[in-house]
Amino acid sequence: MDNQRIAEIFEEIADMMDIKGEDFFRVNAYRHAARVISNTPYDIADAYAKQKRIGKIPGVGKALEEKIIEMIKTGRCTFHDELIKGFPKGLLDMLRVRGIGPKKVKLFFGELQIHTLAQLKKAAEDGLLQKLPKMGKKSEADILRAIQDYEAMPHERKLLHEGLLEAQKIINYLRKAPGIVRIQYAGSLRRGVETIGDIDILSSVKNAEKNVKLIGEIMEYYAKYPEIGQVINRGDTKSSVLLKSGLQVDLRVVDDTIFGAALHYFTGSKAHNIHIRERAKKMGLKVSEYGVFKVSGKKETLVAGKTEEELFAKLGLPYIIPEMREDQGEIEYGLKHKKMPIAIEFDDLKADLHTHSKWSDGSEEIDVLAAQYQKAGFEYMALTDHSKAVGVAGGMDESKVMKQWKEIDKVTKSFGGKFRILKGSEVDILKDGSLDFSDAVLKKLEVINASAHLHHQLDEKTQTKRLLRAIESGYVKILSHPTGRLINQRKPISFDVEAVFKACADHRVALEINSSPDRMDLKDTHVRMAKELGCKFAINSDSHHSSQMGFLQYGITIARRAWLTKEDVINTMTLKELLKYWNIT
Ligand code: DGT
Ligand code: CA
Ligand code: CA
Ligand code: ZN
């Protein structure tokens, strides 16, 4: 149980007591304690584990202290459990709407028995709220608007892509804040998780302890960021805001001498952190967001904290990239091998093997698209416009494909040997597993990406058979966006993952890591599993415009999270090597 969680529980207790109309001083004691605890500069549970006391926390009396100890020991708070019993949960939800505090909730519940947001909205629409004491037309309209804003806000996790864009913007803004030395996003965003709950930003200043005023100025500057919809919480060294886009952003300011330790802590994952702390303990060290400490008796001496590298080194570990920090064996691996596998990087890519032009549903001519790839430093690419089954995506028939080859030859020739476009197609896998082109055309295509765009609803057995037939056809080089999912929008198709991956390994069909931000398909855990089954991968953008080649970065992120090195990925090969690998002469 960390400080934040303890504070949350106290905050909820205060809210519930407040709504129930309990004594102001009692309510306030919980609220005040919550604030103090979330700003306490050491882990209270840690302190208790060591000294069997939680230490002096200003504003926390005997009764609250007992509750904290209970939470540390049992993970629960009986008082909180009792309160929540029979307490309509919807009342707490109402508190999340801007402008609605415990007093209003109590009023609406007491007078109109409103206990859900939906009921509150209806009452506002029906004009029932304006008649209540201390309310009026304007406050009713304000509440209705706040509820509408709240509802319009997506409550699901956001795409990594969206998080990165927002984080980069806000960091650029914050760089201009006074006194900031280092600044970096942390959390799931830095680990490259496909969706994020919030954005965690960490920054540092010199002599943080003496510079309280400076940190206050930074927080003030932060609160003026134009994209902010609502400031949720403003503390001394940490503030949380909700952007208009619905994303929450937490900003913390720490002392620059321990920035590395704090960055490591707030990058997580939580599971990785816990494992790191256990490792430290065994070495007589303590790792926290405040640094690495040598522990002897009651004395703790700071021995590292400025950089993450330093932190890992003190623990006898090589540097572990953020993408690997999921406690999925990275710590064991580091201890055993003293170095980590060399994770694939964007610059290892020599080609993009899934692109679309105007010939199907892309928006550029082949020469324009190819010129951009060549300019960006790629050695070759595959043009893979759609086949006829997907009419909506401008799928091409055989005769159009053959016409396109002439154009491809022409454009390739114009590069004078500096760049080559492979003749490819994103061929649909039909319902029965056959491919959408005649053998004559299939034989001549250099790169066939097979995709199951239609018939997503087939049962697992039929779907598996369908995919296996395509994989075993002998034509397919890449199985594209293998599960067909769209994050937050469309479920993956169901098939026997292991059987399909094994077949891909056996038939030299690379699994695609489709880098489209809303696809991210295959996902990291599947990639890691497929690697163990002997599969190779193609990291592709599926771009429909050259500006989307940057999406490849997300595919690289998935690959890094799955521990891939460049040897696992076919489009890190030179054109010559790849053609040899595919037996193309
Ligand atoms: P998210 O926001 O749900 O996408 O996932 P994270 O990993 O960004 O989680 P978040 O924002 O709650 O916390 C950021 C990091 O802070 C997390 O990855 C690890 C660290 N952290 C948070 N809570 C705890 C905790 O209770 N124990 C430990 N050891 N670390 C924590
Ligand atoms: Ca986070
Ligand atoms: Ca967070
Ligand atoms: Zn596709």
C-alpha cells in the first residue's frame, strides 16, 4: 500500500462523511490527512516495515494512525468498508463532475433522491434543480453543461500515439518554465504500452528543497497550459490536470540529484519496481523514488540517483530499456548475462513492406511515395495495394495489377539503382482461405502480404483453418495485421494462435507487426510468444500517405517490448539478403 492509495482512501472517507452530513471537523481531519500523506516524502509503508512505527505525520492523530497501520498490514480499512456498505456508489461518481462537491450531492440526494449521474442529468433537463435552495437557472445550466462535458470525455485508455503527441506538446511548453533542468515523460508512455491510462511527466530543478518558491512558479505556469480542461489537484511538488482531450497529465518536480531514481520509479512498471526493490534489499540497499541508499542499521546513505544507469549499476544490472521493464524476466536475464539483448531500433529498418498508393486507397502516386521513402534513407520498399475483394479500399483486379508493374518498373528505373520498389500486393484471404488472385499473378508478385479483411466473425476453428490454408499456399511472404483488431473499436478475430504462429515459422511467412497506431497488430505479448516458436517478423507502417512512415516507430516499440533484435525482423535485411532469403532471383 503506497502513500497515494492511503490518501485516496482517506479522501473517499471524507467525501462519504461529508455527503452524509457528518461533523465538519472530523471530515476535514481526513481530508487534511489525505493531502499531507500524498505529499509525505518517504514511503510510509516502508517506514512502518522497518521501525514498526509510521513516524510523525503532521495532522495525523491516533485514530487515523491506527487506520493507516491497518491498511499497511491488511490492505483494507474497515472504517472505509463500513461506510461504503449501503452507500450509493453513484454519489461518488457525481463528485467527478466539475463544479459538483459533497454539499450539492447531499442536496440532490436529500431533496430529490438522486443517486446516479443519469438521474442528475435528467433532473437538470427537466428543470428540477433550479428550484432547490441556493440553486437557480444559471447553476442548473452550469451543471448540465458540466455533465455533458464529462460524458463527452472518453473514459477508455488512450492510444500510445495520442499520448505521445500530447506529451511532446506539453513538454515543449514546460521547457519554458523557470528553472527546469531535466524533463521527461515516464509511466506506461515511456514503456511504450499500446494504451495509456495517463501521462506522467517528471522534471527536475536544482536544490529543490530550498527552491520551494521556484517549484510553486513551475506549478503555476503548468496550470496555465492552454489545453487544460480542469486542474484536478494542485500540490507542492505534484499537480494533476485533465486536458480538454480527456487525458490526465501528472507533473512532478524533483531535485536534480535524484532525477534518475525518480525517473526509474515513475517509469515502472510497478511489477518491475517491486522486483528491483527486492533485489536491492538482498544487497543491503534500498531503492525508492528518492534514490539508492546504502542501509546500515538505522542509517541510510544516498549512493546513487542522478541517472538510471547509475541505479542499475549499483544493483549489479546492465541498463534495461524502459520497454522491457515489465518484470517478464528482464532482471533475471540482466543478472545472468550482465548485458541485455541489443533491442532493435528504427534505424535498423531498411524497408517498409506494406504501403498503399493512389492505385488502391492510398493518397499519393507511386513516384511521390517512393521518393519520400528514398529520401528518408530507406533502401527499398514494397508497394502493396489492395486486391479486388476489398472494393471499398479500391482493390485492384489482375489486369490493373499487371499495369501497375509497368509503372513500378518505370519509377524504380528513375532512381538509377539507388532505390527499388518491390512488386507487392496486400492480397485478401477469402472466406475459404484461398487467395484473391489467379496463380499466374500470384507467381509473379514479389511480395504477397496476406490479409483477412472480411469475415471477422468466423468461429475459432474455421478461422484457424482459413489462415492455415493461406499460410501453406506457398505464395505468402507476410501475414498482415494478423488479428485484425482495432484498439478500442474492434475485437481481434479468434484463431488458434499457437497453430498459426507455428505454421508461419514452418512456411517462412513473416508475421507482420503493423505499426498503424490503432492497430498495433501483432501486439507485444503475441510477438514474444511467436519469437519463441521460431517466427520472423516484418515491421510495417501500412501507410496510405508517406507522412505515415513515422508510424514505423510504434512497430519498433512493440518489437522492443517483445525483446526483438534486428535479426528477428526481415526488413532489416539489405535487399540482396532479403531476396536471397525468399529465394527470389
Ligand atoms: P497507466 O497510467 O495505467 O497506463 O500505467 P502506469 O504504469 O503509467 O501507472 P501509473 O501512472 O499509475 O504510475 C506510474 C508509475 O509509478 C508506475 O508505472 C510505477 C510507479 N508506481 C505507481 N504506483 C506504484 C506503487 O504502488 N508501487 C510501486 N513500486 N510503483 C508504483
Ligand atoms: Ca501512467
Ligand atoms: Ca499517473
Ligand atoms: Zn490491410
